[in-house]
Amino acid sequence: MDTPPTPSAPLSAALIDRFASIVGTAYAVREPNDIAPYLVERRDLFHGRTPIVLRPGSADEVAAIARLANETRTPIVPQGGNTGLVGGQVPDNSGTEVVVSLSRLDKIRSVDPEADAMIAEAGVVLADAQAAAEAADRLLPLSLAAEGSCEIGGNVATNAGGTAVLAYGNTRDLVLGLEVVLASGEVWNGLRTLRKDNTGYDLKNLFIGSEGTLGIITAAALKLFPRPRSVGTALIGLASPEAALALLHRARAIAGHALTSFELMSRLGIDFVLSHLPGSRDPLATRHEWYVLLEVSSGRSDGEARDLVEAIFVDASEAGLIEDGVRAETVEQARAIWHIRHGLPDVQAFEGGSIKHDVSVPVAAVPELIARGSERVRAMIPAIRPVPFGHLGDGNIHFNFTQPPEMDKAAFLGRWQEVNAAVHEIVGELGGSISAEHGIGQLKRSLLPRFKDAVELDLMRKIKATLDPNGILNPGKVL
Ligand SMILES: Cc1cc2nc3c(=O)[nH]c(=O)nc-3n(C[C@H](O)[C@H](O)[C@H](O)COP(=O)(O)OP(=O)(O)OC[C@H]3O[C@@H](n4cnc5c(N)ncnc54)[C@H](O)[C@@H]3O)c2cc1C
């Protein structure tokens, strides 16, 4: 998908030089070959153009960029690790937008185990932030398959979810404070680590999930937690999403908040992983239609997580829910199980085109969503291959459909909107959301007016107009 151009004038050479001088020539990327990686995203759905990518090294430089952009009405597109899945980080194809990469802001300013808080700059890669927490014997629970590349600023700007939402919430629940460069170039220092602060509007929540349209996040104060003393990981084969849902209820009754992940995968997804992901092997001796990866974490004792997993196995087996299962005995075995789950988003690409949905419904409605959605879409494209997977515990399913093996890829992807419309209609009927965790970006922008309350949309537009009156921050995204 090429992105529609905005009607801005081309940037003059003099203005490009002024932007470059803020960061210095070494950090002003101008060569087309060097710019190229910033103009495409993982799924290759969006391609943009820009005359320059700026790589500021401090919040002050970001502020100077915003000031100049505001003065000259130049649109700027913040970019972190470029792992976003809705095209929010890619400029349009007018060639008039400036990309601002935050990756050089990569310092962890502090880790405070006593306050259970860390302050990380926007460009810190999530896996590095997790490692810094671990080095202080603390847990930063945010975890997603892209954690080796995505950055804290991007995580906050997208309100990323991931595999630990069940126990710890979305990124929004993990942010204590923010430092944000506003469209005017002012810097809002809201890097507080207070657990309670009722002094008026909670401004940080405006920027969390705003996808670069309201401000540029330069640092975040994040909540940390005690590191679990033990973690139990298991993979369970079962007959249906209904059985998986029943297992979720029973597992929660037994483990309570210690149940930290509950991920659903279909057999077809596992087959894709086994065919295309190096180092993966069939986790269970027999094939099953559905699989659940569950994880239990205990802060109390070394053996507790294992005992809880065991209790869940016994209980669910007695209830006839489990066909087969394996409990990781070692850290390596647990990693091998997660390797399968984390490999799932990428392996579909080896099977041709995929039409994707990141949707949520009330947890109890997930089986109905999968059944109705698969049936509806199969009626449209008979040999289509549904590959639903994801965070069953949060009611969030990545409801992806891979093309029939014999079908032309372009012809298949040409049905994207039609398939989306069918799935989103069911999601709407079930009281769900068309974007559970990836955001709106460019991909879902045109859908928003249909699924969002008019009053809510109007309020969003007013907030945007107040914080970014000249519309320089990531135009054409979200709204
Ligand atoms: C394999 C894979 C698995 C994934 N799994 C999950 C998952 O489980 N859960 C989930 O929620 N997401 C998931 N994602 C999506 C993606 O990783 C997240 O959205 C992530 O938070 C994006 O971070 P990023 O640094 O790559 O941001 P980018 O892709 O660079 O940017 C994303 C958006 O944030 C804006 N932005 C970036 N940095 C800033 C900043 N400092 N200030 C203001 N705006 C900014 C951009 O303009 C853009 O709109 C996955 C992606 C991949 C490729």
C-alpha cells in the first residue's frame, strides 16, 4: 500500500540543511540507500519517502527539531525500532515529511530497585531495558516477540500489549511518568515515579498510545516488580478454543494472579512454525487441533510455580480438557516452548500472503469469534487458511488468514478490505475492538469513524488540535 501524500510543499535544500545542523551531519541521514530502511515496515504494506532522517542524541535536539518543524510547518514522523504493524512510523510518499529516529536516545538513566522504578530513554531497546531490570533483581514485565528490536518510546507510543498483559497490564499500566517534547518544542518533564498523584488531569495517558500524533516521547519512568522466584511453563494440546477457555477459567481459579501468560495457537500455526522456523520441533508426541502455552510465576518459593502448573494439569485432566501436555523441566525447555509462540508472527510470510486482524472481544466470546470468523471468510475464499493465535487470556486474537496455496498472492491480498470488513463486523457484533494492541496508524485509520463513537472521535480531534495546532506531528496517522 502506498501512503497518500499530504499536500505540503517540498522541503527546500536550505530547510533540509537547517534540520541537519541540529543533529550534526553524522546523524542526518541523506543518502537514499541509508534512508531506505526507515521507509518500509516489517509487513511491506507501507512505503514512504523522505529527504532526510534525523537521529537526535538528546531531548534538547528533539525539541529543536520540533521547534523548527512547527515554525516551518514541516511534518515530522517519529520512529523507534520500526516494528510497528500499522504503518504509523512510516512517512507518506509526498517526500515532504522528516523522519525523526529516536534510537540514539538509548540511555537507561536510573534503575531504583527500592522504588521499583526505572527511567529509560525512548531509544532503549525493550530487551535491554528488561536486562537492566534483571541486573537489579527486578522484573520489567513488558514482553513481546519484537522485544529485541522495538524501543521503549515505541512501546509507550503504541501502548504495546504482549504476552504478560494478563498479570501486569498493557504498557499504559506500567508507565509512571514521561518526558515528552511537544509540537511547540517545549519539553514536558513528567518523569515522576510517584505511585499516587491526584493533582489534576493525568497527562501522561494522553501520550501513551497516541502513536506519535500528540508529542515525541523522549524518556519514560517504568514500573518494576519483584522478579519471580520460580516460573512454570507448559504447552497443552486440546480439542477446541472452548476447551482452552474452560482451561483458562480453571487455571485462574488455581493460580490466581500467578497465571502470567495464556496463549492460544492452532495446529496450522504450529505446522507453519515447524516448517519454517529453524531450531523448532514438534512439542508433543501427537497432533492436536489447538494448543495453549501457559505460564505461572511465583514470587514466593522455588517450587511453587511448578506445583501450580502440576495442579492445573491434574485438575484439567480430570475435567477432560487436556489431550496431552508437556511441562518445561528446564529453562531451555521453557525457551523452546516460547520459541514456537514467538516465531508464529513471522513464519506466515513463508506461506504466501496473509490478511491480518489484531482484534479483541470479551474473553468468553473468543471461541465464537474464531468459529464465526473462520466460517464467514471460508465462504468468501474457500481454501483460505485461518491461523488465529494470541493472547486468549486478554480476549485478544491475532486473527490471521493465510492465502490458499494455489492462489496468486496479489489477487489474495486484493481481498484484504473485504476480509477485514467481514471479520470486523463480527467483532463489532461481539462488542469487541478492531485494534487490540497494534494501534491505528495508517492501516486502520479509515475504519475508525465506523467503529468509534462520534463524541469520542470529536474529543480526540480537539485534543489533537490543542496539542498540535499546526498538524506537524505524524499527520495522516490515527485521525
Ligand atoms: C514479531 C512482532 C511481534 C509483535 N508483537 C506484539 C505484541 O505482542 N503486542 C504488541 O502490542 N505489539 C506487538 N508488535 C508490534 C510492535 O512491536 C509494537 O507496536 C511496538 O511497541 C512498536 O515499537 P517500535 O519501537 O518498533 O515503534 P515504531 O514501529 O518505530 O513506531 C510505532 C509508532 O509509535 C510512534 N513512535 C515511535 N517512537 C516514538 C516516540 N519516541 N515518541 C512518539 N511516538 C513514537 C511511531 O510514530 C509509530 O506511530 C509486534 C511486532 C512484531 C514485528
